Amino acid sequence: ESRLERHHYDVVIVGAGGAGLRAAIAAHEAGAHTAIVCKSLLGKAHTVMAEGGIAAAMGNRWPEDNWEVHFRDTMRGGKMLNNWRMAQLHAQEAPERVQELEDWGALFDRTEDGLISQRDFGGHKYARLAHVGDRTGLEMIRTLQQRAVALGIDVFMECTITDLLKAAGTDEEGPIAGAFGYWRETGRFVVFEAPSVILATGGIGKAYKVTSNSWEYTGDGHALALRAGASLINMEFVQFHPTGMVWPPSVKGLLVTESVRGDGGILKNSEGKRFMFDYIPEFFKAETADSEEEADRWYDDKKNNRRPPELLPRDEVARAINSEIKAGRGTPHGGIYLDIASRRDADFIRKRLPSMYHQFKELADVDITAEPMEIGPTCHYVMGGVEVDPDTEATSITGLYAVGECSGGMHGSNRLGGNSLSDLLVFGSRAGAAAAAYVSGLDVLPKADEHAVQAGERRAVAAFTGSGEGGENPYTIQHDLQQAMNDLVGIIRTSSELEESLSSIEALKERAKAMAVEGHRQYNPGWHLALDLRNMLLVSECIAKAALERQESRGGHTRDDFPGPDPEWGAKNLVLRLNAAGTGVDLTHQPLPVMPDDLKSYFEE
Ligand code: FAD
């Protein structure tokens, strides 16, 4: 045992995005000895890529805005499948969390009166996103990181957690006692002993071929939670962002922020038609403009006009784009046009959307102040995640918490733009405080099961000692998985394809058993991918299984064979747990928590 590097903490946080950093600050402030472990460099988490802003009903642009309106927008955007309590806490606490960022040094764009500026986004009734140009995530990470480091919180970077450790002498239901991982550079193993672990690992996007997500998003937290005995919910709901780059191929999927539409950009097909007016669903008719004239007037006079249909929630816009492309009205590179050039002057575009301007100029040689962009849907966000208690973010496993994109419930079947960054802050803060409180109440600290440590070591090196000759390269398996998920579990789903996806995943799991990695443990990306693949395969199975089970269309889940929403399905969550053999997942149904009557009244017309 002494040969292993070991550390002892009260609270260990896996992930250094907004959720992990905010949780760490809260745990530290509550007196817990806290560490952050992250698999890339500090500051390189996904949160840094967030462009548009943080949703919070601060009322700086619209005094009429308040938490009740934000709550209603969030629930309607999620097609009422959200955990109502999470949506309520989120709407109530987001303004305070944003204000606090400013107190910690974040510099937001301002209104004319010197307040934090708020911009329009899809599905939000009022301009609500606090922002810094189109680089909000960068400012948020910078602020949180500086605070975390200033407080003296320990950070272990380029260190990947591969297993959670349970307490010695307990069964699958037993409490958490730490985490096991390896240093990416040296390949050496490391054990973190801690009675509390907070998962803040982000999403699953790398399971898909076309995605706005980076290499880190392999569903690690989702898979770690499952293996530790916790459950996942809502995994069928994957958000395809309507606007990703489609050209050149090397950047296919890269995000084009929704702010382009919030600031006046419109969608056109190859015939030059502004087609979104043909796709306004009944559910949003009352609040959406039905003519170009009204839609255009809205930008200057929001009181007397309804919103343009380009700003419907993401699931609606992504489906509409998909239909136009399928109908043969796409662009030369298989996308749709997003046009802000003909609608706003060049100075405005460069000032409001500096990153987008450079992104297109440098990567596609397109000047967005002069010509339209070509865009198409891209896998962006997973609504599904670890099932948690809404107030504390505790999972069903004692000592284990989950927060941020890897947790589930908050966004229901579809997340509104801007609601992730606020989610990270609100629930990060709550999780950190709850984990610290749990640890301070313990008389005896759980001791990590040494057999589990050894099993973690064996599993981690299996790909080296595996079948050797003839064993498959992890990159080929990842490629085939991404293709299968894209083709068979994408925006529009159907039973036969979902069944096919499940057999593909089973076959890939078999192939992965015989995976072989060459070289040694010192910085070896092939080996790292082999370890990540275990998680990607498990999480993909969860998505496909839940997508096949849910026989309705709702939010981020669209079934060709069940095109409408169904109230019966709308009243339940699908829950996934690791099966008894540990080889896959079992699925069960669970009724949604019932919303209290006073909140229900917000949805009566
Ligand atoms: P992340 O910020 O991704 O952090 C995950 C952390 O976990 C990383 O530090 C990673 O290294 C670490 N990690 C993962 N696995 C392991 C492991 N096994 N061991 C150790 N560490 C691990 N949302 C908004 O609200 N507004 C926006 O404007 C917006 N714009 C976006 C733009 C883009 C391009 C993208 C991709 C997303 C955008 N989102 C936006 C969504 C939002 O950015 C993410 O949902 C959010 O940042 C997720 O934060 P997180 O803290 O949960 O995870």
C-alpha cells in the first residue's frame, strides 16, 4: 500500500468546471478540507467555452422579471419534466449567485445605467442572460478559479479519476470513502481518501460524432455514479444545439452561439425563405410572432410584440433545421443559413459577437459581417444525469454528490440556453455546503476498501495486458460508437434504429474487452481513451435504452414513430441502474415528484 500515492481530504471534487469550482469554494467556506481533481488543466474545463451568458432573473433590463417567470420559462422549456424543486431553487437563487461573482471580481457588460447587462435567449420571456461579450464562460471560470486558488484549495490537475471507492466492509449500498485515479503524465496511480466526493465531470458529448463538446466529455461522472450504485435519470434527453458549424469538416459541430439569433440573426433555407414561421408549435403560439414584421419589431419594442420564432427553445429550432435539410432545402455543405450580416451593421456584430467573428474568419474564411454562416445541429448538452436530492445534490449513495451537467432533473427534457451556467453556481454552492456538513457530522471516518483499490489498479492496466496480438485499437472502437450514436440515436429516433443501436453497443462492448493498448503508462493518449471508452459505452447504452423505452416525443427526445407528447409518459422519469452482473444497465419507471398547488398556478392560463 505504501507504494501508492495517497491523500486525505474531507471533500474531494471531481471536475474543475463551474460546478466543481463553485462546490469547492462552498465546501471550503463551510470548513471542509477540500481538493479539486481534474483531468485537464485547471481553467480548461467546458465552462470556459460558454459563450452566451448566465440566466438569472435580476430584472436589470426588465423590472417585470422575477424568479417566478424564470421558473415558468424553465419548466415550459423542459416540457414540464423538470424536477420542480430544482427549477424553483435555481430561479430563486441564480441572481444572488451572479451578484456574488461580481463581488469576487467578474466584469460583466453593463446597461446604460451601469447595472449588469442582460441579453435575450431562446425560451426566456425577458432579456435575462448576464454576459461578457460572447465569452461569458471565460470570465466565470477566471473569477471562480482565482477565488478557489486564493482560498488555498488544493488542485490536482491532469489527474483522471477512474473509480470511486466504497467503505471497507460494506455492500453496494455502502458509503463513499474516496476515489482512485491516475496522473495523465506519468500514468502513476493515486488514491484520494475522503468521506465525501462531489462529481462535477460535465457531459457525454464525445459519444457522438458531431458535437460542440471537447475530448473531456466522456460521461465519466455518469459512469462512476452508476458503478458506485447510484442511479441516472432522463438519459434519453440529449440536446442538439441548432447551430453548429458545418464547414470545413475539421470544425464540424463547433458551436455558433445562440446570441447570434438573440442579437437579430435569422435562419434561411437555400430558397432564401425565413422558414421558422412554418414551425411554431401550438404550445408556443401565443408568445411567438407570426409575421416577419412583428418579429423584427420585437427587437426594439418587446412590450408590444411577440418573440421571433428563431428564439423558440432549442429542441424546436433544431428539429425545424433538420426537416429543412432533409427536404432538400439545405446549403451546399448540408446546413442552413444563419444570417446576421444583412440585419445588423458590421460594428455592432464585431462588438457583440467578437468570438464568432474570429471563429468564422479564421476557421472558415467567412466574414459574418458580410455573408451568412452555414450551420446545422450539433450534440451539445445532456439533460440526463445522476439522480440527486434537489436541495443538497446528494445521490442515493451516502457521501456521494453530483452537480452541474453530470447531474439530472433540473432541465427536464430540454435545457434553456444560459440555464447551465446558473445551474452550476446555484447547485455547486448547495452541494459544497451539504457535503461539508455531512463530513462534519461524522464521528468515524469510513476507511476505503483496499480490495477496491487493487481492483481499480487491475482494471486500469487491463488494456495493456489484454489480448495483446489482434486486440483492437481504442480509436477504432470510439469511431464506430460515435457513428452509431450519431446515425441511430440522433435528433430523430425510431424504434428499429434504437434497437439496432443497442445491438451495436453490445457488439462494441465485446470488442472493447479485447482492446489492446501499445507502449507504456507514461503519457499515453491511447490508454487514456481506452479508460474513457468504458464510460462512453455505458453511458451510450443508458441513452439508447431510455430512448427506446420512452414512446413519445418531448423536448430533446423525438420519436418518428411516436410524434407527439403523451401525458402518461410526461408524468414519469426513466431511471437507470447498473445491473447485478455489472455488465450493463436496468431501467425502471418512476413517477415525477408532484408540484405543489401554489407553483402549479403559474401554468394556468
Ligand atoms: P465542465 O465545465 O465541463 O467541467 C468538467 C470538469 O470535469 C473538467 O475539469 C474535466 O477535466 C473534469 N473531468 C471530467 N472527467 C473527469 C475525470 N474522470 N477525472 C477528473 N476530472 C474529470 N451554458 C450556458 O448556460 N450558457 C452558455 O452560454 C453556454 N455556452 C456553451 C458553449 C459551448 C461551446 C459549450 C460546449 C457549452 C455551453 N454551455 C453554455 C453549456 C455549459 O458550458 C456546460 O453545460 C457547463 O459549463 C458544464 O459545466 P460543468 O462544471 O458541469 O462541467
